[in-house]
Amino acid sequence: MTETVLLVGGGGREHAVARALADSDADLYACAGNKNPGIAALAEGFETLDTTNPKAVTTYAREVEATLAVVGPEAPLAAGVADALDDEGIYAFGPQEQEARIETDKAFQRRFMREHDIPGCPDFETFEDMEAACDYIDEYDGDLAVKPAGLTGGKGVRVIGDQCTAEEAKEYLRDSDYDRVVLEERLVGEEFTVQAFVADGDLRVTPAVQDHKRAYEGDEGPNTGGMGSYSDSTLELPFMTEEDYGDAVDVLKATVEALSGYKGVLYGQFMLTETGPRVVEFNARFGDPEAMNTLPVLNTDFLDVLTAARDDGSLPQLSFRPKATVCKYAVPDGYPTDPESGAKVTIDEDNAGEAILYYASVDQRADGIYTTTSRSYAVVGVADSITEAEEIAEDALERAGTEGLRVRHDIGKPDLVQQRIDHMDEIRGD
């Protein structure tokens, strides 16, 4: 039987999923709030709809006679789209609303870790009263990370001693309309991500990736949804040991064991500290951009992962090409604080060179593709080394030109990678 897969979401992450399914025997359909031209070119059909509306998604799923679904972004998961698809008898590779709280409710996430003795949990307190939170900042001996409990698209966190002062953090809280916040100890080290496929208590892990959240080169500026990322030809990154990677996987295993019924992707974002990996956060889906590092080097047929998860919960062993990847996003000028839209995107498959092109938040018009106010497109280089992969990504950007767009060119460059290694050597006292 030919599987019919519905892909929910229209960003770069979902374009990566679409590419992973394009070479399989599946018939692919997609729905999103924006018409991603890369996904539309790969799909049998594409419907523009509100993906946080479970009824709209399930109606389209029935129309195309979907047998499987992949829910890409966090907002549909928070809205219960996976629940609604499952109720219709369409297996959704993504957690139901209750399990997705591991991402969508940071207060729940930390309490869950504490209650189940999940390793790597930082010291934390949760607050509904912003003045009480400000008092805690005054009383705490050390720096804190200030996190809204709900979804903020990766842009809501403020880290005292790094991004702001204590006074600025208190002003941020008082000016906000947040109903709950989490204050937790600031973790110092190097961040990395490990993503796992999960079904029926089983999990399969993928290579570590390092995202670059800050807007500007040299890790300056406000947080973004992610300006780019890289992975190495091994499971771990250059500043990590095999033991570091194994410790992170152990955290994911403990989390899956405690999260009864979880299915889909569990994303662990870690800070590698002097005492080993600590948990920055969990996400209940592929990372964006991390999916664009992981899926291009996955040898295992992604459709086989989906059908195995649905049919018996016993996931296949994963195989990855021993290749490094570097992903760089092109974003509108002014992103993320005051982004400008309407610049024409001049890159396409034919002028990307050796790089892989992933469209993200763009507007496809009759005369071409234009930027919106979010990340526009990403290019990914795949090669034997991080340096070679970075050169492939840069070549694609040079071919395209980036007028009206901004790129963090330092991602994946040897100097920045070496800075990460030197930083961890200093933290470890090597």
C-alpha cells in the first residue's frame, strides 16, 4: 500500500522533512499558513490554512486520504492537532497536546524533570507574580535565566550577565504581559542539541548540532529563531567527547521513560558545562534549523521510521552518512526586532551550487518569491569536514546575492569553531 503523508507546517524545517520523504514511495501532501514554494514543488497538493485549527487540518487530511501525518511546528502541537489527527485514525508523528507540554509549558517542563529525577535539571523557581520574580532576582546569589513559561518562538529568554543586567531583566518582567515565568540558574558552557525519534518508549538518536541563536556575528545581539547551525562527521561536535554525547542521550532516555505515550521527535537542548551536559530546554519537534543538518545525512528512509512508529512502535536502527553539515539562514534586514519585508529572493535550486536550498518564511507571488518578516531561506553545505561544508554554504550565498537580507557568515568558520573548543578547554581546566 502506498502511504499518503500529510505534512503540517511551512517553514525550513518542514521543507527538510518534505525532501526526506520525496525519495520514498509516499504520496506527500502539505498544509501551512504560508505557501512554501519548496514544499509545494515536492507535494501532490498544498493547502493554505490555519495549522493551529485542528478541524481545518483534519478536514484536509480526510480529503487527501492521509494515512500518516508529520506535525512540524510547536504551535499546532500546542493546539492539539496531533490529538485530532489520531482521533481520526490518522497516525500523527508528533506528541499529543499533553505530552507536548514538555516544550509548550516551561514551568511544567522543569517540575517534570524534578519530579522524575531527570538528570541535568538546573535550580529553578516559577512565578505568577512578576514583582515576586523581581524580588527573587534581587535575592539570588548569582545570575539567572528569565524564561516566559509559554511559547515565544525562541525569542523570549533573557540571560542576566550575558544579554542583560539584573535591572534590565526586572524591567523586562514588569513591562511584559506574561502570566508565568521561570527563573533558573544561568548555565555557562557551550550549547548543543541532540534530537531523537520516539515511539512506544523506544528512541533513536541523531548527531549533535550546534545552533546559533544570536542575531549578529560574534554571538552578539538579540535571540532569534536560529541563524544557522553545524554538525560534524561524527555523532559529537568538536568541543565534545563521546562521553558528553552519551550523557546527553541518557537524559533523553530518562525523559522518554517518564513521558508515557510520547511519540514524534524529542529535541534536547543542552549546555555542556564543567560538570557535563545540563538541560537548557526540551522541544517536542525537530529543531529549525537543526532538522536541516540532520535529515540530509540520514541514510535510513524517513518513511520507514514513520511506518514503524505507527505499526509496532519498534523503530529501525538509524544510519547516517559520515558527513559534516553547515546551515546558514538568510533573514530580512532588521530581523528579529524590526524586520523589513518585500525583498525579492533571487536564489533557487539552479543557482545554489552544491548546497541544498530550504525555503522558510517567504511569499510566493506571480512574479517571484519575496521575503516576509521572518527567516527567509537557508542553504546547507554537506561535506567531509565542517570547513568544506561551510565553504559550500558560502558559495551558495555568494551566487544568490543577499541584497535586503542578512546572514551570519561566521557560522561554521574555523575560527568560530576553534573558539568553541578553546572555551570548553578553559571551562574544563584543560
